[in-house]
Amino acid sequence: MSHMIYPTTNFAATETMNIARGDGIYVYDNHGKQYLEGMSGLWCASLGYNNAELIEAATRQMETLSFAHMFSGKTHDVGMQLADTLTAMVPVDDARVFFGSSGSDANDTQIKLLRYYFAAIGKPEKRKIIARERSYHGVTVAAACLTGLPINQANFDLPIDALGILRTDAPHYLRGKQDGESESQFVDRITANLEALILSEGPETIAAFIAEPITGASGVIVPPADYYEKVQAILNKYDILFWADEVITGFGRTGNDFGSTTMGIKPDMMSFAKQLSSAYVPISASVIRGDMYAAMIDPCSKLGVFGHGYTYSAHPLACAVALKTLEIYERDNVFAKAAATGTYLQTRLREFNDHPLVGEVRGTGMIAAIELVANKETGEAFKDGKVGYFAANACQEHGLISRPVAGSSLALCPPLITTATQIDEIIEKMGKALDDTLAFVQ
Ligand code: PLP
């Protein structure tokens, strides 16, 4: 064992895989074994590995300007270019953007922007945030309070109440429905719960509702078709902002440019990281509406400067690589091509609906999950995550990297550049792993 303290890992576990290099959509371990990276790393390496243009952009930027900060009025061209390119793409009106280094810090920044904004417009009491059960928004102290997964909250004594984080239902029909409830009755019930929560807390105390348009870590939950329309109507009624956490769903992942587009959401704020730079370098972005930014300008001299910024906010290297990534997305029509490949992936994955272990195949575009169940007839879940881990390991044996999420679901999130032939390869390897898993549980 090395001296590493590993992230999101059982301290008693031993090291199981040592990745040595990557090329295209494949990675190779230290013994030379090839794996199809069916998770794009951690839902992030959208353009795959060893992309010559991204390496070249990074090298050139390191030679030109390896560091410059953005505090107290300083700036640099590559940072401003990225801000302008990104804000022109997003479905937020006259967007403004703050850069950081991770999805978690992007969400922390949004909490600060919300607090500062509502203080600036004379509504400091509007500070609570509604987050959902089974959501994932990161792991810094504040972002972990937003996250709705027990594993990220247990044992950390998080200041969830102090931060004013409220919790509402996860929009997962399979696991959330009550006896005999139709999908539309389910949506009516959970959106009525949302409205009741808002009324009991007082709408004047609630700043925003945060949601991943389609979730990732909590099992790739694609909400029912009319869910967001109903949520958005309630939020509009009570003057509550829609904050889309697009750390996974941003940039062509869901069959469109953004998850908000796919799900018909009109967000006021968006958080990005991961695919913003195709994960070649760490960078995140917190986007807000232009009028929110404008409303903070004059009050700033009274409130004091916005005292929030990271040494690495808009790091030139990260900006240069992100800028090149966005250029490649646009120039190579990456989102439209990924949408077509995604349709094929979703069709082929649904062939597993007939498999005795498969309870649900979910997803859209190039993100999916297969939920394994103990009883196909009743949909009864496995008691713990052992079967999911076994299945992910079986995938690995067959040369496919998948990820166990939400107990016994297997996630897939292949690079956007994956071809139809490589989708066939994923399906073949996944099929073998499912059969191995069936033999394991029988
Ligand atoms: N938000 C979402 C939706 C995520 O999926 C993640 C990470 O997976 C985060 C935030 C946190 O990002 P990071 O791990 O870069 O802090």
C-alpha cells in the first residue's frame, strides 16, 4: 500500500487497479491490460485520452503564462475568452461566470453568490436552499450539505441545518412510487410535497432549488417527462431560483448541449466542471443570470467586496484547455454526433431488459444505468451493494470500466467520441458481466 489517503474508498481496502496510460476511449493498467473506459473516468473525460490538440493547448499556455490570478481587478485574455465563450453557450440570460477548480467548489461559490445577491437586494432572509434526496452535489462541507446521499454525510457532523438546506423527494418513480400509483400521480404527489415544504418554511426564506437535471452518482435518474415543468411552475410562483447542477450533464452528455435543454429547464444558475475541460485539467464554473450580477454592483461598495475567490480561479492553463475543449465540441459537432451514438447506446442497452437480473434500464444520450434487482417480478432491490460491486468487477474482468452506483445499479457514461462499433463492444462486455453476476447470485 502507498501512503495515499484515497478519496471515497474504504480505508481497509487494498489497491485494485493501477491505470498507467490512456489513448482514445481506452485506458491501460500497469500490466498492459486494455479497458474500454465506459465511465469517462468519473463522468468527465468526454474527448477521451491523449488528445493531441488539448495537449498542445496546455503546452502552449504553460510556455506563455503558467499562472496569473484574478483578484482585485487583474485579468488575462484566455480567462476572458473562456468566460465569453462559455456564457454565449449556456441557456442562462446574459450569463456571468465565476471560475474554480471542482464541481464541489462551484457549488460552494453558488451558495456564496446567492447569499451575497439576496443581501444586495435587501432580502438577506432569503437564504435556504431546497435540495433533493439521493442527489450528489459534491463533498466540500457546504456541497456535502446539499448532497442527499447518506455515505457523503454520515460521520461528518455537517452543518446542514445551519446552512438552511431543506430536502425534497427524489424523482425516481421505480423506487419512490407508492402502492398502485401511476407515474403522473407520483409526479403530482412529489411536486405537491415540494409546494407544501415551501409554504411551511415560508417562500420569503427560500433562495433556490438545486437539481441535477439527470442525476449521476445517485443512479442516473431521469425524472418523468412532466416533473420539471411542474417544479418550475411552483418555483416561479414563489420566486425561487432554479439552480441546475450540470457538473455531469453539461456539454453534450444527455443528447443535447445541456441537461437543462434535454429536460426543458430554464435555469437561473448553472454549475459546471468535468467536461468543461474534458477533465484534462481541473476547472469549474458557476454561472448566474446577468441581472443578478448587475444587482450586486452598486451595493458592493456598501456591503464590501465579494470576499470569495480561489488562488486558482481562472487558472490560465485550465482556461486554455477548456477553451480548446469548447472549440473542439463546436468545430467537430461533438454534441450532435454524441446524440446519435447515445440513441444507439440507449437502444442497445434496453436489450438487457430481458435479462433475469435487470430491473430497469435508464438514461438518455450518453449516460445510462442498469439497475440489478433481487426479484424481477416485484422489482425488489438487493439488500446491499455487493451485487453491484461484483458486476462492476466482472465488467472490469472483461475489459470494460463501469461503476456501481446507488447500491446495485451499473452506470455507463462513455466518452462522447465513442463510436457505434465501440458501443457494440460495451454491450458485448456488459452482457458477459451480467451473466457472470447471475451465476454469482444463483
Ligand atoms: N455535482 C455533481 C452533479 C457531480 O456529479 C459532482 C461530482 O461527481 C460534483 C458536483 C462534485 O464535483 P467534484 O468531484 O469535481 O468536486
